[in-house]
Amino acid sequence: MKTLFGALILAWTVAAATPVAAGIVEVSTSVTMPAPATDEDVQAALRTAAREALNGVTSLEPAVMVLTAAYVAAERLYVRFLIADEAGARQLGVWDQLPEGAREPGREPERDGSGGLRI
């Protein structure tokens, strides 16, 4: 009887400790960049890369996007983004570091003049 009771407590503890599903994706992409590049060219290339990365992520609702690596080789900008939903951002510990107002549900991302996302 004690063994059965112990097994039930263990099973309940394991079931209660089920982790929450968090969406975290790392996306790599590259875009062309003119040489020599000005600051405006780099910003435009980063915006284009960010749009491409977000268009490729269909498995989660992005809440955070972090640029983790970037380099230029042969007139191409190679970038790597870490994209996470709200649960993923909380798991990474970056949710509380977001600016005020960025954590509001249903908040629309900022858009630049060309209709792209502002990064």
C-alpha cells in the first residue's frame, strides 16, 4: 500500500511539473549589400533581412527578435536572428528587459515609411 501511495505521489508530481511549451527559433539569412556600404545601406539591408526572417517563421507568434550575428562577405550581409514568442522570451529572460509598452498584448509593431518593420 505504501508503494502504491508513493507511486501515485510521484506520478502526480511529474504530471504537475510538465514544462510549458515555448517557441524559440534561430533563423539565418543573407541579403545583398552594395560596396562600399553607408550606414543607411546597412540599416536597409538589416530591415530586409529581418522581414525575410519574420516571413519564414510561421510556427509561432513572434514577440522578440534579437540580432545574434552579422557579417559581410562578397557583397552579402549574412545575419542570424533569434526569434521567440512570449513564453520563449520569458524562458530566455529577456521579456522583462523589453521597453515599456512593448509587452502590451495586441500591440502593433512600429512601421517605417516604406511599410516595413522598424528595427
